[in-house]
Amino acid sequence: MARSIQENLAAGSGQSDDVEQYDVVVIGAGVTGLYALYRLRGLGLSVRVVDEASGVGGTWYWARYPGCRFDSESYSYGYSFSEELLQEWDWEEHYAGQPETERYLNYVADKFDLRKDIQFHTRVKSATYNEDENRWLVEATDGRKISGQFLVTAVGLLSAGYIPDFEGIHDFKGPWCHTGRWPKEGMDLAGKRVGVIGTGASAVQLIPMIAPEVAHLTVFQRTANFCAPLRNGPIDKETMAEIKTKYPEIFRACNETAGSFMHEFDPRSAMDVTPEERLAMYESLWEKPGFAKWLSNFRDVTVPGEANEDYAEFVRGKIRERVHDPVVAEMLVPKDHTFGAKRVPCETHYFDTYNRDNVLLVDVRKAPIERITPTGVKTADAEYDFDVIIYATGYDAVTGALLNIDIYGEGGELMKDKFVDGPRTYMGVSCVGFPNLFTVNAASVGNFVRAAEPLMDWVAECIGYVRDNGFSRISPTLESEDAWVKHVNEDGEKILRTKHANWFNGGNIPGKARALLTAPDTAPAMRAMRAKVAANGYEGFVLK
Ligand code: N01
């Protein structure tokens, strides 16, 4: 609930002796938070990063389920800001797993001596803007407080795990967890009867990894997904040495594509070539690693229509080829959404896993889960007994982690109230009534590090501009915020991501407003837009 102005000013006074004062407080020590610290410290600012975890990594710290990895090429995912770092770090796999990525982020933290400015074991409860002082007071759940003139929420895009409100979750007698909060000590699954709920990108990575070790695995699927083979592999020394000579090219290529991935669409229409040529292209893409079969495809495969359906049918054929039992194969073939309307998960042995004798696929669209029982899961037509339950049920994306913090802006306005019908921001990064706050978690999408670095560069330059020009606060105008919200909603309607309920549009969370949570623009367009705003003296913002 919002606070009165008086309550807000009282709560937000950070002047007492026990409150440490910084120029900038950054929430989150993940990919963006680490770079924010490096970048802002480089401007001579005092920075404090706070994080709930005991180590760096953010999402890469928490999501340590077997098989967790990114689907971007490793060498396109690392930071680009330090040539020394690029030359020192050897990626082991083309698509690095969580342990390798966590090691990398720890290496970065050590190399740039970041840890000394990070306060771990600190979960932020609230942040309050004090308009008399133009400062943010950040309060942790253990009562500790710190204050900063600027606040950067690097809290992650997919970090607030979502577990459906099933009745009886806490009655289950065995261990259970969400993929995004996998225990550091691991889950003992060997020889156990395990139930996995969900078949999104996380489950698609997890299921083939655990199936061989469990006694029996039951997968509860509501929506079948268009998954594509990842085709991962180790990087040998020679290849890594060659990659190191090509970083400028790699980053240039990423910077030119819509999602900052190393894959560029074919400008032709799938329907302008002969059926033979089309099939040859599909087959050749299918053999390529990573997102190539999605993002290097004919341009019209990415929009609803004939080309999209033609390719969807090709992918369905690939799934049918892999699964021996035709009934199970049909359950795994997506028929209710357009190819690409949901994020395409990359898989390794996922479909083959359903050929194992110890794996059962259950359709919970036909017979939904009714409740969790002390011994397992009850659906509308059967009961299943388990030793362990794993919820691979996704995330309250983009705004989830942000709004889990009570953020009080001017006049005690609560951000949760402001965002009730969807995010209200200017360029995803700033909003009216919440001066000096940069919601960087809400603005990066695509190949994550490629998006996070330039965004954080922009925020750092903006903070530098505010300070160097003797201003004490910056916030957008209502006109610029209104125009941005209108742009997101109107142009968002034109893109595939809004065509089916998914995390990009809030449709995966019952009761969450259905609105595109990210920008509808390409990464180059976003960078250009921000650069223009900065070049015009932070157009659309009010500086005081
Ligand atoms: O989550 P999801 P995720 N009853 O939302 C099901 C990123 N990621 O964690 O589709 C039964 O995709 C739900 O069913 P439905 C990546 O961007 C990246 O897998 O809503 N089932 C779905 O099957 C990805 O897109 C990597 O019908 C229920 C599943 O739970 C994003 O994270 C690796 C249910 C949730 O799938 C999220 O992926 C992994 C219910 N009541 C993830 N509620 C990298 O490559 C939900 N489900 C870095």
C-alpha cells in the first residue's frame, strides 16, 4: 500500500550514523550488477552492491539445476569491456553450463576486485525515495539500511521463480524445489521417484540429465514446445585461440542483429524459393548449433503466416522422428501455438528421453493438476507417488523481482501500484515519481550480456552527466513515459512474443496484467534511441 508523504519522508531519512552513505546502491551481484559496479566505480563514485546470495552470479548463482546452461554461444555471452579478460578466459564449451558461467563471473569479480564493494547475505525488503534529500534508503530484511543518491535495480529478468498456487504444496513430505532455486548442496535424485512439473527451457535441459539416474521420472506437460537441438561440444585449444583473434568481429556481428545473437535472418521469404530449396535450407539450419534454426531462418518464419507454419511442420516432423511411441510423439508435438511465439528451448537428448522405460509423460492440459498430496501429485484423473517433486514452472519475469521489493517513490507511491496494469516506464529504465532509479533489469533482453553492457554504459554516463552538471535528480516527464507505454503496447501487438501467453507478456502468471514487459524494438534500435536521448541532453527527462 502507498504511504503518506510524511510517512515516506520519515522512513526515507538516511542521515543517521548507522546508515552507510554511497553515491550509488546497486541491488544484485549478477551479470549486470557486477558490470554496474565496475563501470560506476570507474567514474569515481562510491558504490555498494547488495545481494541475497553468498556469492556472485545472480541467476547463475541460484539456477544450478543439472543441465542448466545458456543457449548463446559462450564467446558471444562474455563481457566485452576488457581485452585482457577476453584474452585470459578460455571457454570450455560452445554453450557453457551453469558451473562454468558461475566460475567465469567469480573470475571477473576477483580480477577486478569487485567483492570488496559487495555485501552478500542481504535481501532487500524496501527502497524509499526521500525527496528532501534526493536519496534512496534501502532496507534489508534483517533491518540493515544503506543510502544512495542513485539506485540501480540489477535484480534480473528471470530471477523471481513462479510456483503455481497448487493446493497442498507444503503438505508434500519429500524434498521439493524450483529449478531457479536449486539447493547448492544438490538434490539427491539417484534411485528416486521424481516428478517434474513444466516443460519450458529449464525442464528441457533438466529432464535428460536426471532421467538416467532416477528410478522413475514423471513429466507433467501442459504445453508441448518447439525445441531445437543445441548441438553443444567442447572448445579445443586451437579453436579458442582463433576465437580470441575474432572478438571484435563477434561483437560487431552481435551488435548488428535484433537480439544481439550471432545469428542473422535470411532476408528472403521462405515462400519465394522452391520447396526443394526451402527444405534444403531447413535441413542445413537444423544441423547447425544453437539458435541458428530459429534466428538464421527465412525472415518470414518469425511472423505468423504460411512460412511460419511450413517451418513449424518441419519441426514437428523432426520431433516425430525422434520419439518411438507414436502416442507419446503426438503429445510432444506442439499444435496450439505459432513457432517462435514462445521462446524456443534448445535441447540435448530431450525427445529421446521419452523413449526410456523409466520416463512417463502426463498431459495436464487434459487432466490438470488438482493438488499436491503428502505423497505426490493428484491430477483430475490419477494420483502419482513421488519421493521428490521439481517445479520447472518458470518465472514472474522482468517485473517480478523488482516488485518483490517495496519501492516507494515520491509522495509514498508504491511501484507495485504504479505497475498494476503493466510496466510504466520510459525506455524500460526509468519512471515518473521514482527519480534517480534505474530499472536496468527491465530493459535488457536477447543475448543478455550483449544487452546489459551497453545499457549499463548508458546509465553510468547518465549518472555522470547528472553529477557533473550540478543536478541532484533525474526523472522522466509524464509525456515521455506515456509515449513509451503507448509505443510498447501498440508496437508490441505486432510481434510474435505477444501472440501467446508466455513470460514476455505476463501471460504465464495468473492474475498478472497482460502487457509486453520488454521493449518491442531491436537491440540496435534501443541503443540508437538511448544514444539520441543522451545526445539531446537527456531528452524526455527532467533534471533538477
Ligand atoms: O519457464 P517457462 P522456464 N500446471 O515459463 C508450466 C530462460 N531460460 O524456467 O507452457 C502445469 O518457459 C508451463 O506450461 P505452459 C528462457 O528465456 C534460459 O522453463 O504455461 N504446468 C511451462 O511448461 C526461458 O524462456 C536458459 O502451458 C504449468 C513451464 O511450467 C525462461 O528462462 C535456460 C503450470 C514453465 O516454462 C523460462 O524458462 C533455461 C501449471 N499450473 C531457461 N504453470 C538459457 O539458455 C506453469 N506450467 C540461459
